[in-house]
Amino acid sequence: MTFTKRKFLSLETLEQHKKCAEHLRLAYEQIRQGAPACFTEYESFLSWMNLLPFTYSDLKTLADRYHWHLNLAGLSLKEHNLLPSMRKGDHIPKADFLPAAIYLDNVRSAYNVGSILRTVEALRIGTVYFSEKTPFIDNEKVRRTAMGAAEIVPVQRNLPLSTLPRPIIVLDTCNDAIPISKFHFPASFTLILGNEEYGVSDEALLLADHLVEIPLLGAKNSINVACAFAIAAQQIRQ
């Protein structure tokens, strides 16, 4: 229905905002379906209501603007969601843990350990092996950061690195390292993550079969060990 200025201004303010919302919802659906959206009449409404023009940039800005009009129209936001709803809460695992080992070589931060456990569980990477100086899953900070993953991920403690699956792969920064995007992870292996300050220990390096690194473009030589592992974990799963 096309409105003249006189007809539109004869509506109550709440009804005017409702009409604006209706136009934005139509525009949203057009864009989602790959069709061009027209905001001409909506811009006229804004002008007649003495509101600033609207600049469309993406679906998020459009959805926010839609909800803004709904709120001013006194309508329930919960009943008029535009953007797809995000999955929340835990669900049934879609895969078994890989036959791989993640060795924490003197990783000292309980928060990093918890984050690593959460990534291992999310992508079902394998069993986590703890060196003697790495906070174990009985550490409160580890458990809190892992958010339940500490009870799910298979873990072992104080086992000699030499007994873990070969090849042994070190993730660290090194001139001789292979970029992780070019490295093919085998079905079974051990990935070593080193200390936040000193990196992988000399003892572990002596046993290493491969050195891999995440190519960095900035001034810093490295990134947080838990962040680095998350990148590696995705590469492993691919």
C-alpha cells in the first residue's frame, strides 16, 4: 500500500513506526533472497517524521533498525526476529576424538590450559598429555576456563614424551619450520605446545620429527599458545 504524506501523517505515531518496520522487514526478505531492496518509500516516511535518513550497510544494521521501530511501535521484539537464531547450549558430539596426542610442554597458565581443553573437546582433536609443571584438570582455574571440557577430554599426566605417538610435531616459531597451512597432519601424531615465555623445551625439540609454525605478518614473534592451538586444531580437522 502506497502512502501519501497526508495519509501517513494522519496515523498515530505508534502506527507510523509500525509501517516503517513493515517496510524494513520486506526489504530484509528481498535482500536475503538475493533481490535488490528499495528504501525509497521508507526514506519518505523518515522525512515526514523528521527523522534522520537511514544508510543501509548490512543485514545487521537493517535488523537493528527494524527492532528500533518495533520498540517505538510498542510491539514485542521477541516475536519479530529477523536474523537467524544462533545455536546455544551443548549438543550431542558429532565425532569421536582423533588418535592424536596434544602434549603441554610446561604450559604454565591455567587459563591457557582450560582454553586448550575446550578447543580439543570442540573439535575432538585427541588426548591431552600434561607435563609435570603444567596445571592439571584438578586446578580450579583450568576447570572454570574449560567450561566442562575438562570432564570430557581424555587426559594423561607425567608420561614420558618418548612414549607418545610418532611423528612428534612441534608448534613454535622457527626459521626452519613449515607453514602450518602447508603441513599434512597424519592420522596419528603428537603435537607439542610449549611454554608461554620460553617456547618448547630443548628436551622436546630433540625428539621432534617436524617443526611447524603459523606465519605471522605483524611485529610480534608469536601469539598466545591457546590461540595458536585453536588455529592448529582447525588445520588438523581440515
